[in-house]
Amino acid sequence: MGDVKALQAALPRPHVCKDCDKWYGQEDDEYGPCMYKHQRKEARYVTYGFHECDEADELERRVEAWKARGSDGSRSRT
């Protein structure tokens, strides 16, 4: 894997910064630091909460979790 667009497409909806546990944004101004970018010491590590995630490691983890949930099967018939 590793292609961000393909990983985003594999999810049921786009994964955005505000949905990530590695993002510490402010609800009132919708901007906050991305811990992935901060850890790499990027100059611009503050992101907009509705920015689509561009971190391949995070997206790969999300896709794997999504596929694992889907393969469990539904226990109800609804």
C-alpha cells in the first residue's frame, strides 16, 4: 500500500484530521497540530480539521482496521 489516494478510497468516507487521535485541534477555530508532522519537525505541522489525511501510516492502519471489521461478519440480520 502507501498510495494516499488509494488508501482514502478504500475507506467508507475520507479520513480527515479532526477524526484522528493524532490531531489535537481546537473546536472553535478548527486548526491544530498533527502529531505525525510535529514528530518529523515539519515547519507547518498545524493543519485544518477538515483536511483529508495525507499520512500513509495512519491511513494504512485505518484501512486494515476497516477490513478486519468487515471480515467479521454481521451477527444481526438487519
